[in-house]
Amino acid sequence: DTGVSQNPRHKITKRGQNVTFRCDPISEHNRLYWYRQTLGQGPEFLTYFQNEAQLEKSRLLSDRFSAERPKGSFSTLEIQRTEQGDSAMYLCASSSQGNDEQFFGPGTRLTVL
Amino acid sequence: AQTVTQSQPEMSVQEAETVTLSCTYDTSESDYYLFWYKQPPSRQMILVIRQEAYKQQNATENRFSVNFQKAAKSFSLKISDSQLGDAAMYFCAYPADTGRRALTFGSGTRLQVQP
């Protein structure tokens, strides 16, 4: 296992388009997190899954954002009707039950034109 | 809202010298974890060191150590014998809300290492 992977690494889209990102966590990790990071800032929490259940959602996660983890393995984050303010790095992290250490993926950098 | 404050946007250190990055946080919990993460330019975030709040002994990982002052809610990171590869953004983080797993991060400190 090479760690948390995210695809694509970069995405450029036009305002109003939908985009979907994928995260593959470390295989034995049952917890998965999505964060958003803008330039010069620390990551901000978006949502958290334990297995396939979405247990936490931030107020940052507007109704244009939806996340799934259908089989408790990989996760997808979809943004509908993208806006320029959605431009950011979207980070995925995973952890195992009983261990608070979160392992981060390389992120997907989204640019909305 | 519970917050994490890193008051040093940028720090610079000479190679082989020691530098301390500061972090303060706000929580009403008595048992929690604190983390320092490193994010090199264009590379992914990695954990540097973690501290369990119920442990009085400061955590140490090779050249990295923390000064944890629970009463003052302070959690500083000391890097000894600084190396060029230590240049990165450093973020302090902890699970800010009761029962939540999500981390709240500070705004980061950019560390430059001068040869």
C-alpha cells in the first residue's frame, strides 16, 4: 500500500460545470476525511466518513457539495455548478479506528475559471 | 468557536541551528491529542509529531520535540539541528470539538532554512 491516493491531481473547469474527485484511502483505514485548503491557509474540514456512513459535515459543505463512500473503501467528492470561490486544494485523509493520526493524500487542485 | 493560533507566519533558521514554532489552542476538554504536520512545497502533508494531553512528558521524535504547556494551552514545536529538508509549512492541529474526529488547523508557519 502506497498511502492515500487522489485523482485527478489537477482539475481546471469553467464556472457552472460539475466536477468529481476520487480518494482511495489506506486499505485498512475505516475513517476517511475531506478537507479544503486555500492558498496560505491551513486545511478546513469538510466531511468525515466512518466506513460507509457520513458522520460529520461542516457548515462549509454547501448543498452544491456531496460526498459518498458507497462501499466503505474509496470516496468521491462532487461539486455541482462550480463557482470561482471553489478554487482550492481538496485534501483527503484516512485513519484507523483507535488511532487519531490522519494520513493525507497529495490533494486535488481545483481551478475554476 | 474553538481555534488554533499560529502567530508566526514565517520563520527563518540557519542550517544546523534550532528553531521553535509556536501554537496556542482553545479547548474545554481534558483529554485530547495535538499534532504538528509538515507540508513541503507541492508535496503532501505528513505528521511530524503528536502529543497526548494527558501525558505530562513532552513528545520527542528524533530532531523534533514539543513543549506542551497544558494550563497555558500552548504547544510549540522545536526543531534541532535544522536541515534544508525541513523547509516547509508547518501546521498545528487538534480535534477541536467534543467527540469529533475532524482536525482544526492553524494558519501555518512557513519555515525557511538558510544554508
